[in-house]
Amino acid sequence: DELRSKVVRKSVFKFDMHSCDSILGFVELKKIICKKNFDLLSSIDQKKLMQLLPEVDRCGDPGSVLNEVFTNRYFISALNLWRDRLQAGELTAAKRREREQDDAALTKLEPEWKAKFYEDVYGERTLDCHLKLRTDPS
């Protein structure tokens, strides 16, 4: 029994994190991603996960930082949003490619728009129009 628990602890679990059929879309992530489970990870895995935090959150005592992270309402909201997007199928490779194509199409339009409406100083065009009207003799 003790040997079995050691084997289970060392086993690597892989979850589907992209399709809407993933089990992660149907569980309460807040109950899985918590300080208690974080403490069960090896120190190497803990360090890897800590490196994913924003730099400002990596400063200070790791224990207190993690307590704040796992109870932070924005973190919990982001977990729920991710789960909702997973359930809706928004994280699949096809959807990612579709979003990338949409973004590429938008960036192609952006330079033309910027060139057309660019002003060194806000209101410069309006001011130029007013000055032309004042100096125009007709």
C-alpha cells in the first residue's frame, strides 16, 4: 500500500487542456488549484510554477504570496473564465488559428488607418482647418 502511494505520487498525469471534452471543464478548479495541492508538489515543480507568476508576485515570502494568490478574487475569476472558455471550445487549435488569422487581418488594416489619421499633436488637423478658413480671402 505504501509502495502504491509512492508510485501514484510519482506518476505523471496529463490532462487535455484544449478540447471542450476535457475533464478540467467540468470540475471546480478552485478546489484543485490550491495551496494544499501546491504543497504536495516537489520543490522543483513548485519553483517552476512560481516562475510563471508575475515578477511583482514573486517577491517576498513564498508562503504568504501563495496564500494571497490562491485566494485572490481575480485569480479565481481567471480560473473560472478559462474553464468557461474550455467548455465552449475556444481553446482548440482550430479556434486558435482562427483568432490568429483574425488578428493578422486586423494588423494589416492598422497601418493604413494610422497613416490616414495620424497627427503629431492631438487636434492638429482641426487647427489647420480653422487657420485655413481664417486666412482664405474668399
